[in-house]
Amino acid sequence: MDYRVIKENELFLLTDQSGDIPENNTYGLGLYTKDTRFLSKWNVKINGENPVLLASNADENHITSIILTNPHIEKDGKQILWRESIQLLRKRFIYDDVLYESLSVKNYHPKPVNFELEIEFDADFQDMFIVRGFQTGSVGERTGQHAEKNRMTFGYKGEDQINRYTNITWDKDAVRTADNKAAFHFSLNHNEEDQVILTVIPQIGEKRKEMILPFKKALHSLEATCKNWEDKMPIIQTDYKPLEHLVTRGIADLGVLLTDLGYGQFPVAGLPWFGVPFGRDSLIAALQMLPFNPEVAKGTLVTMAHYQGKNVDPWRDEQPGKIMHEIRFGELANTNQIPFTPYYGTIDATPLFLILLVEYVKWTGDLTLFKELEENIENALKWIKRYGDRDGDLFVEYHQESSRGISNQGWKDSDDSNVHRNGEYAKSPIALSEVQGYVYQAKVGLAEIYESLNELNKAEILHQEAQALRQKFDEAFWMDDVSFYAIALDRNKQQVGTITSNPGHLFMSGMLTKERIEEVSDMLLSPKMFSGYGIRTMGEGETGYNPMSYHDGSVWPHDNSLIVLGLSKVGKQDQANKIIQGLIDASLHFEYNRLPELFCGYSMSSGKPVKYPIACSPQAWAAGTPLIFIQALLGLTPNSLEKEIHLSPVLLDRMTYLEIERLPIGKGTLSLKVTRQKQNTFEVMIVENTTGYKVVVKNQLQTVTQ
């Protein structure tokens, strides 16, 4: 990453690697909450000069440490400060909606030194959509600023008539506070240290924050929160350390990306630009996390149910029963200049909501939540039938109605992501292949739950609808000439025939025949689609293929994770493991071995994976990808309706064992160890099982109960 980002709840800080926010930077650096930038400048200087960066460490998600030093400073031929005399350590974190930063200085010069540390501030209060250049609009104005020896405040009154303030404080008397600057004088003997601690508190409205913890106490509380999150998670151990480290990194990243709007914790999409509720992204990330922390799935479901569509509103692409795409809280949203209040332009969030609920019930047995959300379930099914399927052809399709909405409303939402073989872009309404699979999977899963509740009429209707969709889907989407499914049908019901990764999501739906499973998996693992590091979003050689693009040839870890999960479910574990290994190999080349949102689709034969320049990192569904690896390697499928846990483990070639402690299933946990035996068979040792479910191991593998 060329930036440093930290987040806690809804507040995040984005700076350059030196920790600064240069004025008028092109990347949108700043301190943000509620889609408003509360710091647009935050620069530290030593005697008026920019310090020299030595190290910038963001390995720990909750805190950033940056080491800098002074350049050589002379004036009129006289030495003012010898180079590298001062070590400047910047340490910052966010806790309880407060940004804390300590600036610690140490003198390594043999003699005493005197110098000034100067900090430049500003706050433009711009809406994030304006910062990123996506929108313009009517906005408010600055209402002035006020400076004292120990504080500075910037004010703004928005077009939404809301007053916003940036309150900055420091614990050392400033020698100067003028021109948006605060200067601090330091006199240090050899090896002597000193510091100044600053806090930045965004304020929306007139209510000021009354309780601000001291730096050390706030850091201790933050570290306790992080430890509590990690302690809740299952423990993964294996002799293949790259996998173990990737899982640990994913868990830590997901903890940072959690937010609670009052209905339970759920993952926001990613940093820096998507730290808000996203229907599709939050639902898929929660699905990935389900084997590790079902409570996050519950929080996600309840949050999405709360914002479920109620009205027909073309401005927001809203219809009754539809699950939202994205919600924003800034000035442009509050004044209805953008439709994200929330915006509903997503075709897949509604069936994904139902899939997550089904899988949550199968993992936990929590039918109470199912019954509490039954009205939301019914409304989602009605939306699929009435609004999703616009023309009654059984296929769910999208069409943008909002003038400021999104044109392509699947997960590949770039304007160029649905392209015919002749290079023409598909016209909407568009029916995406994977979305039909989501609908099928949701209906079959709901039918099974209704059967267990003895609501047989509902179950029968859903089964019939699912089977009708399955039959018609194959007839409409299958392309005999390439033995693969089309990415979509366009408004004329013509196949959009470009070879893409989308049909790979069909494996987990359960709607493919054995023959189709073979043909689709062969294509996805062919050199055309598989780069060696992962499955590309679009096949090499296709008219629209571009390995540097966002959606037309790049590799997305989350996309691969859903394919991996599906391949595991249909018994294609060798193919799933090939993808897992490729992504692990790729992760070793990214900062902190973290899988980014996406990377370029160049072949492994060309060298190490090529970074996508503006990929979000950390990104929730990229962080959740290694968690899917564990589920897939175990071949793990719980079913609370049958009180069974199915296992079919096949480890990576570089692994000899995989051990998991406290996997939450049902009302208890499962601990087990899988060990490679001769001839590629595996021993499964059940260390502890308090789930109340029977463990069923497939493929005639040896099972030992301790």
C-alpha cells in the first residue's frame, strides 16, 4: 500500500506513508466519519522542513507506527540541525471516535539540540463523493476557526443545516498557534526524549464529546477490544505457515472492518473508500466468516433487514422487499443530491440475504432468528418474483432507473463488465448467470427449512419454482460452442457470450448436473481462465480481456473463494485446492501477506503478481477468503436440520496436518485434527464435539474420536 489507514467503528484515518495529509493531494487523504472529511491537512515539520521517512509500519491493524528523522538544516551557511539528529516516532490509533497521535522525539546528536516541531492542520469538511470526484453539488461553508495554546477548532455549516466541527487538542503548550499551525519547542540533551500527544475529535451537531480517555488508557482499551475479537475466533494450526498466517491476517482485518449501526456487528466493504454498509459485500463477507463467527452473520442479517426496501422509488432504485446496495451519511446524501440513503441498485443482495440466512440456520440451528425475519423473507421472495423478474421469464434481471445510480448492478459493476464477444456492451435489462444460481440456492435452502418446520405448502412452492428455474437456466445460458455458460442475457434475451468467472458461482448453488460441473470446472482451471495465482474475471483472449482492468481480466480473491467453496461442495477438491494454492502464493508478494481487493490477471509465468493500483486493502471479502479456504479444505458442511456435520477433508500438497479448535457449530463447538496418511488418505481426529450434532466423514477416511 502507498498509504496508511486505521479504522475503529465509523472513524478512519487515511494518510501517506509518512503519516501526513498533504493539502490538495490527489488520493483523498484525510480523517473521515459519516462520509465527511474532518481533516484535509495534517503535516508535521521539523524546523519548517519535511522529515525523512525511515520506516512506516502498519502490520498491526489497530495502530500505526512511523519513524522519521530530520534532514540536514542550515541557514546562511550556519548549521541549525545536523542531519539525522532527531528521531521522530509517530504513533496513532483510533478509539471511541477519537484519533490519538503521539509525536515522540529523541536526540541522538552528541550535544544538546533545540528545535521546533510544527504541525499544520486544516479541515475542508468535503463530502467523500466530492473528494473522490464522483459528484458535485450544493454544499455549505466554513464558519471559522478558533485557536488557543492547547486547542484548535474548525467549524462548518452544511447545506443540510448540520453544524460540523473538528476539535484538535494537545497536551504541551504551543509556542505559536497561527495560520492553521501549532508549533512546539523542544530542548533535548543527548539521548533525552520528550513528546506531545494530540487528539482529533470530529463533532456532528452541537453535542460535544465529554469523556476522552488519556492516551495510554485508550490504547489499552483498544488492545483489549482487539484481543477479545481474536479470542472469540477458532484457533487454526498447520505446518503450512503461509496458510496459517493468511488466516490470522484475515481475522485481524475483519475485526477492524466491523461496524455496528445498532443492530449487531457487521463487516463494512473495505478501506479506504467503502467503510460503510454494503449489501452484497457485507453479506458475502459474513458468509465467509460464518464458520468462525456466526454472530457477525446475525448482525449482518438484522442490519440488512432493517434497511430492506419498502417503497417504489426510482431515484434510489428501490422496490419493496429489495435489500440495499449501499448507504451513505454525508452532506450530499442528507440533502438528497445523491440517492445513497440507502441506494438499492444491486441485483444480487436480495438472494444473497436469503442464502446467508439459510446457511446461518444450518450452522447454528437458530430458528428463532429465522422466525423473527419471516416477514423480511416473504418480502424478499415477493421482490424476486415481482420486481426482480421484470418480464415473467423466471430470470432475475436489473435495469438502472436512478439518474445517479449504477448501470451494472451485479458484483462486476464497472460500465464495461458485460461485453459481447463482438465488443459491444450489453444493454439492460440484464440477467446475470450467477444471480440465477443465487435465487435457486436460496429457494431450495428455504424450502428445506420450511419442511423442517412442517410448512409443507411453502416448501413445495419453492421447490417447484427452483426446479423450473434450473431447467430454463440451462436452456437459456448454456453455450454449446464453448461448453460454458454465458455471463448474462441482454435485453433481447441474447447470450452475452464472453467467457468469465461468473458461472463459477453456480457450483455452490447445487443447480448444475455432473456433466456441467465437469465442463465448467475444466474451463475455469484452463490456462485461459486460471493465471496460476487465481481465476481471472474474464478469459485471456476474449475481446474485452484486459489483465489491468477492474473486472475484465483481473483476479478477485472473493470471487475465487465462492468458486472454491462451490467446488468443494460438488466434490472437486483437487481443483479447489489448486485455486487455494495459487492465491496463497500470490499473497506472499503483497504487503503483510494480505490478499488485496484484486490484482492484475497476468500469468504466473510472467513473474510475481502485479498490483492493481487502487485496490482497497484491507477489503472485507478479500480478508474473508482464507476463512473459506479452511472450510473447503475440511469439506465442512453442517446441517442443523439433520443434526449432522459432514466432513470430506483433502489437504494441500504442502500440508501434513490441519488442526482447528473451537469451531462454532450448533450450540457448541467442534475441535478436530486432520492428518495426512499414506496414499493421500487422511485421518480425522475429533478432539471435542459439544455441538450436539453427529460428525459424518465421507470418502471412507479413517476417523478417530478422542
